[in-house]
Amino acid sequence: MTYVIQKLPNIGEIETKLILKKSLQANKALAELKGILATIPDQNILINTLSLQEAKDSSAIENIITTHDELFKASIDLQVTLAAKEVQSYSSALKRGFDLVSEYGFLSTNHLVQILNVLEPNNGGIRRLPGTILKNQQTGEVVYEPPQDHEVILNFMDNLEQFINNDDLVDWDDLVKMAIIHFQFESIHPFYDGNGRTGRIVNLLYLFLKKLLDVPVLYLSRYIVKNKGQYYQKLQAVRDQNDWESWIVFMLEAVEQTSLYTIELIKNIRKLLHTTKEWCQENNPKIYSRELLDNLFKHPYTKIEFVMQDCQISRLTATKYLDILVESGKLTKVKIGKSNYYINQALLNLLIQN
């Protein structure tokens, strides 16, 4: 059976009792996450660390596999593997999308192309040539053929853009709309490559656009990668059986579970941040500064040059501060090549836990 994409919002009555119940739970968890985000003094700490986590797992869905260690090393230009470089591109694309939505207050097809260009610098934008099909990765069976004609793709993308930005079209819950937007984008499949990763970035940008989050730190791909089979199965069930309910409930569950997980992660990061601050103030008040603390938590790895720049101090002073933190057990010092690197192991442990 060939699936024919429907223009939005012309897909029938969507908000069943089950979906409404689940959307209440997901919105409650997301609101709690938004509230706790405001308790972190410098939200760049979370943007830097959690965007890399999101990037790692979103890329893993596309079989781009890297380790946390490789990823964090790559983010300070140390021992960059090809996979880590691709994950970095996702993180950069997410930040680019966040900047675009922040600046313009809407999300357009052109913005999505700009996001894609960060993910896939040599990509040709919206597909012009036919031949794109989606296959089962295990069996090689063709499961879906997206629109092939360039003008048809543009027409569907224009409709999707209107659905994203015009709240007068329909009064569905924003999280329900997010699930529908994700399905529609993946079904249009407008690019030659990078559709899955771009679509998952759209999820976060839409939450920001609707002011459900102030910063794009919902680690949503963690849930999807843990339930990858269900993710693809429920996507296809909409096309094969018009089963919108199962797909939307799956995505609402992803938002709820990811929000609850991220809340606990942020609480633990905040606790570690507080205990580190207290230790510095009580034991080494001369080295304490907000800038130094932020430096240690923006990234599990740091180095002398970063501390010099962030704290506006000399190399000698930066080295002294870092050595004090190493001696106290707050940091671990490693030598790679000719340079010394300093690892916030406690933060790293929080970020790599399952």
C-alpha cells in the first residue's frame, strides 16, 4: 500500500481520551523541567553538556557511533574521530537552529535548510532528483517511498511551515502538534540525507518556539535510541494503518520520560556545582570565582588556556588554580601529547550514566 501524505491539519480528529491524558502528564513533566532549568545560574552549562548528549544519541539512531570520551575530547579539538566530528555537527546544527528561532520568532523551510547545511555541508538542500526510498535496515525491504517531485516536496514543506507557525489553524495541544510535525517532516523526507537528525532538532526547536522550554536541553533522542524499534514501527503504523494515536502517545511518553530523567540529571549537576562552590569558598577562597566554576562545569574537560580566557588570569595563575583542584581531588589531570588536560570526573560520571 502506498501512503499518500495529507496536508495539515486535515488528518481527522486526533486528540483521543488517551492522547489528552498522556499530554497532560507530558506537559506537567516538561513544565517541571522548565522550572528547574531556571535554578541553574549559567544555562550555558546545560546547553554545552546536554546538547552534546542529545547529539550523541540522535546520531546513534543513524548508526553514527562515538563514545562520551571521544565526544568530549572532540569538543575541545582533541583527538577528533570522524564519528565524533559528525556528532559535533549535530550539536552545532541544534545551536544554529536555536539562534535562528530566537532571532526570527518562527521556524521556516529556509531555516531547516540552514540547519541541514551545518549537518551536511555538501548537501543540495531540498531534493530535486527522484530515487529516494526508505528501507528496513535489517531486511532491505522498501517500507516507504516519500514524494519524488521537487515542486510537490516544496508544496508539502510550505504546508508544514504554516502548521508549525500558525496557531490559528488548529487548537491541538502543542506536544501533540510536535509529534505530528515530526511525523510529517519524516514522511516528506525533503533532503537527500540528514532528515532524521534534522527532524529531531525540529522537536526541540518547536518546544522552544512555543515557550515550553527556554533552552533546547530536552535530551529526547535518549528515549528514541532506547526504543528505536518502536519509533520506526509506530512511524510506519501511521502510514499503513492511520494509527495516529499510538505514534502520538509514544512521542508524549518520550517527552515525559525524558523530562523526568533530565530533571534528575540537572538536580545532580546543580548539587555537584553547589558542593564544588562550597568547597572552594571554604578551603581555597582565593581561587574561587564564578568564572572558574562555570569553566569547570561547561565541559568535563578543560585546559589551562580555557581557564586563562574565561577567568582573565595569567598562565601561571591558571596552572596554580588547576593544580590545587587536582590535589584536592576535584579534577583529574591527564597528559595527552604535549598538553595537560583536566577532567571534572564527577560531572563526567553524571553525564555518561544510563
